[in-house]
Amino acid sequence: MHFLVQTKPFRDETLESYLLRLTRDNAYTDYHELADIIWQRLVECDHELEGAFPLELKTANLYHASQSSCFRVRAFKLVAQWAALEPLELIRLSWLRSNTQFGHLSALIRDQLLIPRTLLRESHIPVCLSCLKEEGYIPYYWHLKPYKACHKHKMQLQSHCAECGELIDYRASERFSQCNCGAKLKTTAPASEADIAVSEGLSGADAHDLVGKLTWFAYQYGQDQEHASFNEAFIAYFKYWPDNFFAELDEKASRAREKQLRPFNHTKFDSVFGDVIKVSKVAGPNVLRTNIIVDSLLEFFSDLVEKNPKQKHPNIADLLVNSSDAATLIGTTLEQVFRLYQEGQLTCCERLNKNERLQPDRCVFYLRQVVELAQSQGRYVGDFKNQLITPW
């Protein structure tokens, strides 16, 4: 089988957009008709591929194929062959699952761009009519929640139909510039500077740095990334970074001193600074040591330790941190933190039983030691997680 019109994908096009253009160029009634024909041809070529090609456009991306992803890959290779494309071209257009995480958040990857899955829009996809008139396809960054304005035309993306008021989703209407109700979409208003700035970053070469900061800001301050004012709040906050962040941490430390009820060497870190270290992990992939939020946290706590040297009476630098937070600050893994404890480089405030494993949320290490160990291990050298070597 070969398609009569062999549609070529754009570099930044979504998989769903390409499949719709392939449907239209080859004069099929809708995507479902195309999928039915592909389904039949796949079974003729390979009986294992029955059901491997998605019948619903919304579930076309590979990350939706939880049980049969290998068969869908094989199916996509055959479809690419019929469309005279490179074997992996449709896979390159897809969002793929990744075993890497942003803290506790699962990640997706597309053409080397790694993002938290929560960054993808699910219910609707806004569009820029000017782009559609010029190029006629949907770029992948329109699927990202903080992308609210076209960085090329400086216009707000249209997210609602002016006729029926419903959210726009080309995957449901199967039309790029038309709502599911049949109404044609209309031009929207000029975009704000904040929305344009964020959109330029998400569509640029350094998008991988921005997605982490956007995710962290949303989780740290309980912000909705799809809210109209999110980008403005994000830009305003990072305009004074990291001074405003350090001021917040200083205020928490001051309150802890004022309300101290027990010695700091018996006080859990979370009771003073909250889950600031845990949340900081969503700002970067877990496999990397480079994380602007964690680096800033380490800078603040290094200064805190310097201003509160070891004394007879414990001070705020002697707070107890858990294994997970210690691994984040040192830039290593939980297993490596346990190794540091076994080698005596980290002191545990409690006596552990023989062969007992440390639970990630158990607060047993001193903040002072963790920070000093992070400084001694070259925390800022290299990108990947630190694998500590035994002295012997």
C-alpha cells in the first residue's frame, strides 16, 4: 500500500496534525476512515498489528499506548513507509513516555525536548489563525499549557469558539480553523508581553530550562498554568530571582527562631521550611544535577550554615533532613546517601539496627553535614547525578 499523496511533515508539527493533513490530502472523509483502512492493511501485513493503530485521533500519540506501544511503533513504521517517510518519522512527531521524572512527576519526550506530562493540555488546543493561514499545521508547542500567545504574530491564541463558547480542539473537530460546532474561528486580541515572553521561550532552543521553572513555580505557589494571569505572575516573580526566594526562606527561619519549642537538632527540616526541597525537584529531570532551584537552595543553606557555625548549643543549621532531601542537595541518589552513612561521612541522629534500610522520609541527617558534604563533592561540576566512590 502507498498513499497517492505523500504528505510531508513539518519539523515542529504534532502527530495529530500530520495525520489530519494526510487524511485531507488523500481525500478521505475523516480520520476514522483513514484509520479503518490502515487497520485493515496492517492486519494483512502482520497479524500481530490488529488494533495497534489508533482509531481515535486524541489517543494517536505513542504515550497513550500503555499496553501495546511496541506494536504501535511497528505500525507507525509501516505507515511511514506507505507515506514515503523515514521509518522513525511518525515516532519523532510523537510524545513518548520516559522513565525519567521531574521529582514525582512523570515525563514525556519529543525530539529531545523533555517535559513533565502535566505540562500538556488535555481538554483543548488553542490556535493562532494567522499561523494556520500561512502554514496550515499545528505546532507541538500549542499543546503546552503556558503557551498562550503566538510568538510569531504577538497575538493571543484563540481557545474558545465565538459562536458556541466551547473550548477549541482540532482533534475533535478535525479542522484547524473551525470549531466542532461548524463555526469558523475568528482573530483574537494582541497578547501581553508576559505571554509572548513565555511563548518565545517554549518554542526556542532553551525550552528545556524554562519548562522546569514553570512547573516548579506552579507547584510551589499553587498556581494553575492555564490561568490567564499565570505567565504574568511567573515573569514578575523571576524578575527578582533569587532575592525574593531567599527573603521567603529568611522569613521562615526567623519565625522558627521566634516560635522554637525544642532544640533545633531535634527539629525536622519540614517543620521550618516546609517541603521546599521536595518541590524543587520538579524543576529538573531526576537524572540531572543541574537544577536552578536546587542550586539556589544550596546557596541559601550554605550561607545559613556559615552564619550559624557549630556551637555547644544547636542552632537552625542543625535541623534534621530526611534521606530524600539529602540526596537532592548533594546531587546524588538515595542509595548513595545510604553509602555515605555506612562510610561515616554522614552522621545519623538515631542508632539503626543492623541491616536496617533508611526510609526516604525519615529525618535522621543534620542539615549542616549535608550542606558541607555537598560543598566537598563538587556539586556544581557536571550535569549528571553524582556517583560517589568508596575510599577503598
